[in-house]
Amino acid sequence: YANVQARARIAKAQADARALASSVSIYAAHMGVLPTALTDLTVVATNTQGQTAGPFMANVPPPPAGWSSPYAYAASTATGTFNISATGDSTSVSLP
């Protein structure tokens, strides 16, 4: 039973990471730059042409129950790449 619960928490983290990655990509396509933080996804953003879009997510999802830290986000504006990760249940989930 505990193994089933752990797999469910890992599946939630994977689904959350995919949703966050998708929202980051949409934000970047609209703004021309990556967001500086995941909270940037929860507000309306105006690009350099004066066009508004968003919010790209209603809220940043909390990590699975029992996972101590929120989702981590690291972006490199120089290369245009980013990483979203979470750790818990002796497992790490990371995208891309």
C-alpha cells in the first residue's frame, strides 16, 4: 500500500512538472524571454508589442503530500533553457 502511495506522489510530481514546463514554454513564446520565477506564470504578462496574455496557470501547484520543498525552477536566459525539479520519496523528478 505504501508503494502505491509513493508511486501516486511521483506521478503527481511528473504531471505537475509537465504542466509547469508547458506553461513556461507558452509564456516564453508570448514574452520572448523565459520567466524569472514560476510565480510569473500566475499573472497577466504584457510583451514588448503591448499584447497581454495570461495568466498561464491559475497557481503554482503544491508538491505532493509529504514532499518538503516546492518545485524548483532554474532558467538560463543566455541559452533559453530551463529546468523544473522536485524531490521526495527518495526520488527526483526533473524536466526537461
